[in-house]
Amino acid sequence: MGHPAAIDTRTGAPRWFGAQLLDIVVGGGQLYAYDAGGSGALLVLDTQGGHARRALHPVLDPAAYWPSVRAIAGRSLIVAGTYFGYAAVDADTGAVRWQLPSMHFSGTNFAAIGNGVAYVASNTGFDAVDIASGTVLWTWPSATPPLFDMLV
């Protein structure tokens, strides 16, 4: 959790500082983050001024507790949460494209993206999930949830 800031890469001068947000990802010239300040929305911010362009309110089952944005793939935000597991949320409308149950979630809740597949940490190891459909393609079993980052 933190406050995002934009720094001019040529001069090092600060351009803007943002509100308290969680798990920021960048894609398509926009920032996507969970509003940790109270609204519970997934915010879409512009990169030039850090202003919220819109708030997305995905309807997840059960209701999300801190639906953190883990990655972006095309127009799908891959989000994770303690109660609902993983989901793909439309980056423009907030509509839920697919959702995996909470067994496909670990406390580390990270995702890596490659070739149309989200590789996510789960309680049983790693799951490879087709981003378009939400189908679990394969699982790499582990006795404990992975506690390290992935690179694809």
C-alpha cells in the first residue's frame, strides 16, 4: 500500500503524487489500482496527472475484500482477493469475465502474464489460467503456497 508518484525521467522533478492506493499496474497509458482509501473501487487513473478517470465496481462472489490488481493483459485486469480467488475484470466496464474460486488463491496473490496465460499462485501450487476463458490449463502442485515472485 502506498501513494503513487510520477517523476519526470529527464529532470527527476516530481510531476504528481496520488492518494493511497494498493497494487498499481500500468497498461494502455493508464494506471489501475485498488482504492485503499475507502471506496473499495478499482480505479482507472491517467498517467499525466494521476487523476481518477473512472471507478470500476466489479461484482464478485462473494464480495471482494481488497480486490488487488495483479496484472493487465489486453483489456483484462487480473485481480485477486481473499474471499473470491482470482478473476478477470474488463478494464473498461468493470464486468467480470471469469472468476476462479478461493481455492485458487494464496496469501501471496501474484500473477504473471505470458502468451495469453495468467500464471497465478494458488493454495495448491501454481495454476496456468487461460485469460480469455478462465480455464485452468494445468496446475504445478506444491505442498505449500509459493512464497516467491514469478517471471514468465
